[in-house]
Amino acid sequence: KVNEAEACFRSALRLQPDLAVALNNLGLLMMGQENTTSAEIFFRKSLASDSSQYQPHLNLGNLLRDTYRDTEAEDLYKRATELNP
């Protein structure tokens, strides 16, 4: 099912390359596959596309915390909390 989900998100991005929700969801899929490099890229692209959503802030914060980049993670958590108290 992960492959099907990934195919759907990639298909959506072919139609709309800056679709923040698809970028964020691909980041989650990559994180689940322990591909942190790709996950970070997708989360950052999602934020660049639409920084008003709290989910990519939170997800990237989690990834950065897990990779011991606590200061940057803390900033993302603060922003996520501002967007979704």
C-alpha cells in the first residue's frame, strides 16, 4: 500500500508540482522508510510551497529532533504551535 500511496502522491505532483500536502505526505512516507534525506527534502519543499500549514513544520521538526538537530527542531515546533495551538 505504501507503493500505491507514493505513486498517487507523485502523480499529483506531476499535475501540480508545488502541492504542499502531497510533498508533506511523501516526506512522511520517506520517513517511514528511514530515508531521512529524501524526507527532509520533501518537508522543506512543502514548507516552501505553503508555510501556513502546521503539519510539515511538525514533521520536519520530528525528523530534525531524531537526527539530533534540536535547535532547528525547536524553531519548527514553535511555528507549528503558533499555526495550530
